[in-house]
Amino acid sequence: MGISSISKREISKFVEFLSLRYKKCYLHEINKDVATAYLKTLSYLSHGSLNKRRAGLAAVFARIQEDMEEWGSPYRYRNPFRKQSILDGIKQDEEGKVRYAERRKFEIEQVKEIIERATEEHPLLGAVWYFGFLTGWRLGDILNLKWSQIDLKKRTIDIVFGKTRVSSKGKLKAKIYITDVMKEVIEVLGRYSADENLLPKNWRGDGGVDAIYKKNRRILGRMGLGEYVNAGAKKQYPYTFHGLRGTVTTLLKLKDF
């Protein structure tokens, strides 16, 4: 059984957690209590993301079990991350309230103001928000678009969505028609592009994608939409770029799509 890249990254974080929390921890001492303590440090994640982390570690420990049996080891232990029920209660605080922020959608007037403010910050940032409003795509999917995926003559975009999966076989792929308004936004982006990406990497600055998130936080904060919820070691914001998806979905429902 192979170990995914997600599992490999997660096991390194888990080992770091063990070294900081327990100083010394042997394999047979890693039980359900240790697993729960680690997953609680990730309580700021959504339930789906948290379960992916659990499943990744479960795969690692399952591999360890297989290897030990193959080597003829006399030691036997239960996989501490095997059962999904280990997540029960982790997302709850002392008062029983969910410890993550509920995402909120934007009103149309708010979207207009955000695009105006973002454009003042930088035309590319305004175009990103406008493109998100027109498509309902996640920020990561927009930032990862390459010119090779766009055909302005045929007016299509071939996209592979980063998080949306159609099955266990792979991620959702789609061919999107480019409307007149989308074409105008893409042409604006093209004036600044100097590499294969629709959004040039040099524009993002040293902070990369994080720099864009910070710019967005600054804009939303100036509009009075900068509230956040303390979720473990991380702040969670109800209003984010992702809120455009809710706005677009509502508009489509009103149009009976």
C-alpha cells in the first residue's frame, strides 16, 4: 500500500507534535488519547479537512502494521487513527459551540464595493474579485489558471478544480464558456501577465498567495467585514473570497438555474 504525499506531510507534523508534547514517545505508546490530543491542535480546520488529516495518518499507521507483520514482529497494537469516531467532540469547545466560523455570502452592493476597493489596491486584484464573482470559482483555482488553458478564439477555458472531486478517481474537469464580460476581465489580466500564468507570479510578491490573502483581509477590514473567530491557534474569518461562491449560488437559484 502506497503512502500519499498528504500522509507524508502529515506524519512529519505529527512527529513534531510528539517531540514537543511528549519529548520521547515510543510507537506502542501512541494510543487514541495521543491521537485525539494531536487532532485537537487542528480544531480550527473544517470537519472534512480534519478527517482528511486523520485518514492520512491512519494510512501511515496501517502501513506500519503491515511492515511489522511482514518482518515477523511480535508487537501488535491498534491503529489510533483508524476510526472516524475519534473526531467526535473535537470541534466543540467547553460550551458546546462549534469552534469554526460560519462562512457568509456577500450582498451585491458589498461585492461592488469590494471590487472598487480591490481595483484601487491594484487592477489585477480587482480583476480577480470580478472574475470570482462571474464564475464562483475558488481563489486557488483562479490563481492557478494558465494561458494554455484559455482559448479566446473558441472562447473556452479548460479547468481542473483543485478541491472538487467527482469520484475517488480524480478531480472535476470542465470546459467553461467565456462570456463577453469574462473576456474583458481576461484581457485586463493579459496586460499585466509576463509568464505562463493568467496571474503573473511576480505580482504576488515575496509573500506569494498569502500576500493576496492579506490584501483581501485588509480590504474587508476597511469595510467593517474583518471580524473573526478564535479557533484554536488560528483565526477564522466569516467573510472571505470564498463568500463569493455563496453569492453566485444565490443568484443562480433566483434565475432558476
